[in-house]
Amino acid sequence: MKAHVYVTLKRTVLDPQGQTIHGALKRMQYTGVEEVRQGKYFQLTLRGMMDASDARAQVERIARDVLTNPVIEEFTYRIEE
């Protein structure tokens, strides 16, 4: 079982790296991109015998306590069997 965790800056936090990438895309004539927000991606391999509710609880706890700075970041995740 794998968990895919995506960490991004909160919408209220400025994202200078995303703005720089967006500016570069505009200069390269990629006119269809309205905004760029950068983030982090983590892939966690979970023990096979863990049930789905335990896996969700553990992934949420890890993401909240270890992978994100809750002041400026938020996370989403998905679990694949």
C-alpha cells in the first residue's frame, strides 16, 4: 500500500518560486498558464496488513506532525492499495 502526500503553501502565503516559474513560462510564450504554486511530494510505503482507516489516520498524522509546517503549509493525500 502506498500513500502519496502533496504539500503546498497555503493560498494566503506568497510563493516566490511559483511566481518566478510563472514569469519564465510567460516569457517562453506559455500563455495558457494563469498561476504556478510549487510544493513537495512524498511517497510513503505502508505495511501491507494495515487496514484502510488505520492507514488514513497514520498518513494524516505523519503529514501534519512531520511533513508540513502547519503555519504556512497544507497537505492532501491519496492512498493506493
